[in-house]
Amino acid sequence: MTLEQLAFISEVEAAGTIVAAARNLYVSHTTVSRAISSLEDELGFAIFDRSRRGSTLTDKGAEAIRLARIILENAESLKQLGESRETGALHIGAYPIGPTTFLRDVVSRFNHVYPEYTIFLNHAGVNDIIAGVRDLTLDFGLICCLPELWSSGRASVQVTELFESNLVIICSPDSPLSKKPFVTPNDLKHEIFILQSEEQVLYMMQHVFFPGDMPPISMFSNNNELIKTTVMSNHMIATYVEMVIADDPLVKSGRLACVPIKLGAELYKLKYLYVRPLKKRISAAERTFIRLMPF
């Protein structure tokens, strides 16, 4: 059993397929497949059930992944015993960041593990975060991204999908939209929008939901409190990622309604991605931060 084998099974579980894991690790998929098969032979049980759709964990495999990640994290900590900590800081780019309560929880728990570390959590656009990760001014990024846009950015960075979340509108509870189980672009074409100032939000409106016939946009802003209070008082609507807005006090109290958007036959989802530099070793602190994420 080797650390490389443990790293391979951890990456396959995170990436979903052996091919995707091999791409992230810069090795051939044959190398990954053989290493996993050798480890399974040594352990005496299958870690993954393999199919054309990907690799899913067996019951024993799930426990193996948990233990493997503990071993990998401890091994990383051992490596760093002989190293001076370069900055004692993590520089993280995040989009969106406004009402993201789960990120605040992660930061709080991280500070218990690494009290000597300072976290710089920067709100920026997706393209700026990718550029910062690529140029090493950011240690890593956490971004929501439209599925239609992601392929154009991933060649310059390493990417792991953490989870998917529904795209929703927020509206006044008095709006007829709030009574619907979901809304479609057709339901929204006469509504007045407030949008966040981010390229992919405008792209989504112009090319995904309303090609050639944009509804009126009242305001662009990155001030989330302003967006929410304006929606409440002026019967406008705004779009958010459900994971980001669902625990907001205004939504939980019923002062804002949250309704998923359906495109075609499916609810429209955005990917929440962990973006890191190419060929840069992940520090124990960064690995711990990601491990604390709720996914």
C-alpha cells in the first residue's frame, strides 16, 4: 500500500471517474486503474463499483476513502514538520460570497484547527478568480459556474467539482411566482430583474434563458443586502444559487421567497467548483479547509 494509491482513490472519488481523476493528477487513466486494482487486491475488497457512468463507492470503499484521507492529511502534516510555514495564510477567491453562511462555518472550524493562520477571503468574479489561481496570487478558488461556460476556463487550472446546486429566484412572498413549485424563463419574461455584476450572470440571461429578448434589468449590484431589500420593497426578482441563499435569515423567516428555475425538463443547476493551480502541491492547511466543506 502506498500514499500514491491512497491519493488515486481519493481523487477518483472526488472526480467521479478514473479518466477525470487521471486528468487532474496528470497521469494516464491506465496508471490510476492499475494502482486501484492492486490496492483492492491487497485489501481483499472492491473500493469502487465501475460502470460506464463512472466509479461509485462500495460500502467498504466509503470507509476506505475516509481513512485514506486521514492518512494523506497526516502524511502532509509530517512533511511540513521540517518546513517553515511560508505565509501562515490562505488567500481564497470566492464567488458568490455575500450571504454564504456555510463558508463562514468552514472558516470558523478551520480557525480551531489552524489558529495561527489568517484567511483572506476575496469576493471576485469567476474570470478574476481563475486568473488569480493561475498566477498564484490566490491559493485556490471556490466558484459557482454555469455549465455552458466552464469548458473555456478549465485548461489553465485544476478543477474538482464539489457539488451542484439549483439556481433560484428570490421574490416577495406576495408575488404570484412565490406560489409556484418552480418557474420557467417564460414565467419571468415580464419581470423586472436586479442582477449581480458578474459576466456569467449576464451571459446566462442573454444566451441561456432569454436569447434575443432580455427582460428589463433595473440594476446591477454586488451589494447583496441592497439586492435583497430592493426585491422585498419593489416587487422585483433576483437570481441566486440555492446553496448560498437558502439559509439566509430573510428566506428562512419568509420575508423572501425562494423558487427554483426550470429549463426544459430539468431544474437548472450550477456547479460549485474547487479551483487550484496546476502542478502545485496542496498544503495541509488547504486540504483541511476543503475537507471541512459541507459536501
